[in-house]
Amino acid sequence: MPRQLALPLALLLLAAAGCHTTASARRYSKEEAARTFDRFEVAGLDIGEFPVDGANAVVDGDTIKVKGLSSSLRLLGIDTEETFKHDWERKLFAQGWDEYLAAMRGNAVRPVKMATPAGDDAKRWAQGFFAGVTKVKLERDHPGEIRDYYGRYLAYVFVFKDGEWVNFNLECVRAGWSPYFTKYGRSRRFHAAFVRAQEEAQAQQLHIWKPSEMHYPDYAERLKWWNARGDLVHRFEKEADGRAEFIQLTRWDAMTQLEQKLGEEVTVLGAVSEVKPRERGPTSVKLARNRKSSFDLVFFDRDVLLATNIARARGEYVQVRGVVTRYVNKERGINQLQVEVALPGQVLVPPYVMELRELPPDKPRPPRKPAAPQPDADPNPPTEREPGDFAPEQDKDTDPGAD
């Protein structure tokens, strides 16, 4: 991930279907696409080898297309800057670099994602990297982490060059086009290699690490935030090793694990996506699993809710201990699992959340787009925000944790 912006990161179906193909070719394309989909849906580290269309496979610096797959890929360990795709961004940028940065950041509490010249350059570099490449090998970081919050498949991309498989994700960091992205957790397989690659790029002041180039000016702030999140996930996973009662909500089988622990105490790790107070009745806090699914924490005591500081952790990971129970969601007419929080000590909010600067009380969060967009501005959101990115946008549900 991250994480994340919204350049459409959709991966197009590049199979051989089309209005000028034969019926057999179209049938083959559908069958091939079905086989490709099946391979992505199987848990495990090795996803397989897939054909690509050279430089045309590149969507942006950290997104590529593979043939036979309609869903996008989220490339692990990297987060290149965004490319310019909207007229209103270009017009705002034309007013001056400093003015553009200030307008895009607004008074957001955390660094935001935005289009930059470095984002366009990263895409061109990636196109050069994949020029002439006809196939890639895809692997996961963990066999149980298949998709991110937005439904994108999580993967490392390996390219066969000079007689060996080269990790594109690592090379992107080594070339200075992306920092080592730990917002959703450290790389379990290549952590040390990513750290060395970033140190090499920083020492040489390559691209995003070169002060005179136009790129995000706040990488120190980003890295401090991302690394704090990554450290939290790392500590949880070390504590959870070999313990079935520790459940990470980003795993594909998290709800199955919770179902098996019904009536028992568990410790879950998830990111706060929404706090829903009610005038009468309990407050529910949703820990997001993906865009369509969440797990509920229930607070019957408002004082306990306030004491946990969980409302300040929106978009951030929290660790919660409690007994799994079942309730009937009358609005949706379904049974759901939940954990009731009766004591503040059941919730662990990471210390860095309390250190985040607050929004000025007299200023609302800035709009997702400039207040007065040009008449021809794109009506769609400029980017698909990564969970936890409080970028120029109206207050809305954010994710939490996979990329």
C-alpha cells in the first residue's frame, strides 16, 4: 500500500477480447481471466507469473497492469507521488509550487497525497524499467494478506533481467522514487533490504531526497507517522506469534477466526474507520476490514469511550481486548459479531496519535478539492485516499489498514 490520491489505480483487463476478435479468442480470454482470478484468490506467498505489455503496463510509479486481471495491484513497500490527471490540479500548480503545496495540504492534520512533478517522473522511470518486459512474477508478503482496504491485490513485482528476478518494489526505493512505505506494516520478507535501499537513495540525494526538486516537502513527518504505525503492527505480530486469540482484521480469514472464538476473549488489531454515537443507546466504533466490511466495538458508557481516546484515532490502528459476542443488527436484519468495551484498559491507542497536531477549532477540515474549482474541473474526486490519509477532503469514513 497506503496508502493513498486518487489517481484511479484501476488495472484494466488486457486479455485478447474485443470487437474484432474471434469467438474462440473471446472464449479463451474469459477462461484465461477466470484462471488468473482463481490464482489471486488462493492464500499463499507465490501468486505466479503473469504476462504484461512492457511500458504500457505502467499506470503510475507504483501501479502496473497484468493481463487477465481486472482488479488493481497495490505494490507493497512503496508509495510514489501522484501524477497529474486533472485540469484543476495543473491550474493550481501553475500558480506556483509553494502556493500549490499550501492549498493541497490545507489544515489537514497529517501529510496528504497530491500530484507532483516527482510523481510524473516516477511514472516515466517505471515505464523505462518495464520497457521490453513481457512477464512478471508476483508474490505476497504474508500468505493471508490478499487484498487491501480498497480491494486491490497486495504484491511484490519481480522482473526477469540479466538472468535473475529483480524486485521492482525494492528498486523503486533504491532509485529514489519512493520512500520505504511502512504505513500498513513493515515488510516481513524484505525489511532490511528496504531500509538499506532507502538509506542509499537518501545518501545520494536521489529525486525525492534531493531538496531542489519538486516533491513532497514533508517526508520527515510522513516517515515518523508511517514508521510509528508500522512499529505498532510489528509489535502486535510478535506478541501474536503462535497465539490464536490474537487476530489481525486485515487477514482474509479474520471473521472466521472471530466466529471460532465466540464467547472467548480475543485481542484484535484494526484501524478505526467510524465512531457512531447515538442519542440513546451505546456508541459503536467500527474497525474497518475493507470498504464494505467492519468489526464493531460497543461502548455503553460514554465516559469509558472518552477515557480510551479512541475517537482521536480515526484512521489509525488500535489494539482491543474483549470477549466476542453476537448481536442482531436490526437495521440490516443480520447477525454480527462484536466486542463490548467496558473498561478503558481494554483499548490500546498508540501514543503517537495523541501527539498529532489538532485542527484549529474555528476551521473546518478543507474540502476535497479547492473551494472554487474551475468550470471544467473534473467532477470526480482527484484521488482515492489511502486509509488514514486526511487529505483535502470532507470528513468521511477512512480505512485503516492494509497498504
